[in-house]
Amino acid sequence: GRLNADNARFLLLAVLIMLYMLCGAAVFSAIELPTEREAKERWEERLENFTRRHNLSRAELRHFLREYEEASVAGIRVDDIRPRWDFTGAFYFVGTVVSTIGFGMTTPATVGGKVFLIFYGLIGCAGTILFFNLFLERLITVIAYVMKSCHERQLRRKGVLPHNGRRGSGTSEVDSLAGWKPSVYYVMLILCVASLIISCCASAMYTPIEGWSYFDSLYFCFVAFSTIGFGDLVSSQNIRYESQGLYRFGNFVFILMGVCCIYSLFNVISIVIKQSINWILKKLACKCCHRCQRRLFHSRRNVVMPGNVRSRRNISIETDVVNESDTDGRRLSGEMISMKDFLASNKVSLAIMQKQLSETANGYPRQMSSNSKQNGFSGGVGALAIMNNRLAETSVDR
């Protein structure tokens, strides 16, 4: 049924995600682990040289470094940076909270701030996700309107649609355009292009102002727009910038637009992934289901054979999508059949039933005993009469 299909889809998706994570872990470990080991060796060498040069013990130096790590968590850095908890810094922080980016360069240190963050983030994240969903709906509406207009213009150029807007020979085309919607692949392509354009424009702004390379700027755009938010690169953290107000406004606009586009793109990609999973399940079901049904139908006698199961051997992707409903699934499993198949497979049973119904209506030929009549099993017309007569026979035998 529908529940089994949903469970199979869920399990397959869980297995694919786990395999995807295992592959990603293997790739990142192979790429990043050697660099981490080299950096650790260089740090140990510098630490040893520093303690020898300044005649310090390793324990004292490590204790000092731990204190600096605590200060770094509170927002203290070696270089001068802007205050973390002034109004603009706090506004930047709440923006990273409600957007679920969470860079981590600013975190509440007090108990009151942590408690307030729990309730503030609960409502803020939910409201922002709702905003992203509404943005996605309106974005798809705009894309659908533009693509529908382009499609109508192409039909007018071909002469299928009249230019004056009246219905002529292309009435069927006009009717089909009433419920016309763009393909999910076109929407995904448009969102990819829009996200790429926004990321490239934002990187062109970050590179000269923040002093990052263009690749690092693109990396920051993806990490920020996708709300991953590692925090290794964070924009607008210096004390002073040229055209500081304009830059911070541009930073806010780019992050807002980028998060909306990437979030919408993730939703569309999830639809494509779901379609791919359904296609995989259909292919696996088609290969296994037909074999099991053949064995089941050949092993049972006088079984009802649905005509579409016997005639359809190969199921295409299009028919797989159509057969996703509960009715088609039951038809493929042999639970629901047509009346023609039922009559063809049960001619003998129907003939016996018809004879028994006729004999019951006109008077049963066998003389019933007085005990059976007293029990009240005999008499009546139809299927209940047949059941009563059978019960009467059982009672007489006893």
C-alpha cells in the first residue's frame, strides 16, 4: 500500500544519505588530514622554539594559550575588530540566528543570553523558514508566469494561437495552457543561474573590501547562503571600511537574496531527488514484482489473473510515474481487477452460484428435515439463503 511505499522510500533515502556521508568523509579525510598533520607538526616546532628562546616551560605557555582561547570565545582577538555586542553587531548576530547560518564568531556568554536565545531562536527560525517557503512559492509563480508567456509567444509565432487572443484553431492549445506549469528542471536551472549570479556579484564586492581571494569569497558565499555557516570567514567584522554604511547594506542584501535563492534551490533539488528515488524503487519493484506474481499465479489454481498484469511486461518511466497512485498499485498487485477478468476466471463458481440461487428462489429440490426448519436455517433468497442452507446441512449432520 501507500504506507509500504513511503517506508521503502524513507529507508532508501536513509541508506543513500548514509552512503553519501561515508563517501564524503573518506574524500575529506584523504584531502585534509595530511594538511592537518603538517600544521600540527609546524605548531609543535614553533612552540618548542618559543619556549627555548624565552626560557619558558611548556606547561606555563599552554596555560596562557588556554586563557587566550577562553578570551577568543568571548570575542577578544589579537587584531582590533568592531564591538560584538553593540547594536549593529547584535543585529548581525540575530540575523545569523534567525537565518540558521550561525557563524559562531559571536555567541552569548551569559546565562540570561543563552536562555533568551533558545526562545528567540525557536520563534525566529520558524518565522524565517515560513518566509523562505512563501518566497519560494512566489518565486515559482513568477517563473511560471514568465515561462508561460514565452511559451504562448512561441505558439503565436508558429500560428497555433491567434494574435488577437480569440480562440480559433488552437482551442486545445489554449485549454492546455490553463493549467500549464513549468518543469521542475527548468526551475532548478533558473535558480542555479540566479544563485551563481548573486554569488559572483557578492564575491566581486568581498574580494577588494575584505581582502580575500575571489575563490575564498565564492566559498564564503556558498557557506553563508546555504546556512552552513562554518565561521572561518565572516564578512563585515573589521572596525572600519570604506563606505562602511553602503558596504554593510550591500552585505545584508546579498546574504538575504543568496539565502532565499539557495534555500529555494535546495527545495527544488529535493523534489528531483525524490523523483529519482521513486524511479529506482519502481525499477526494483518491476523486476521483483513480476517474478513473484508469476510464481504466485502459477502456484495457485483458479486464481484471478488481472489482464493488465499479464499483458504489460515492460513498464516505462512515464507509466511508473502514473502508477504511483494507490489504485494502480493495487491493480499491479492483483488486489483490484476488472469485472471481465473476474467473470472469465470464475465461470464455474458463478454457474454453481447461479444454480443455487435459482433453486433457492424456486424451492430447494432436496426435502429438508423438520429439525432444519425448526432451527430456522432454511428459507430466504440470495446469498444469505445459500449460507443458511449450508448451515442447515451442518446442523442436520450433527
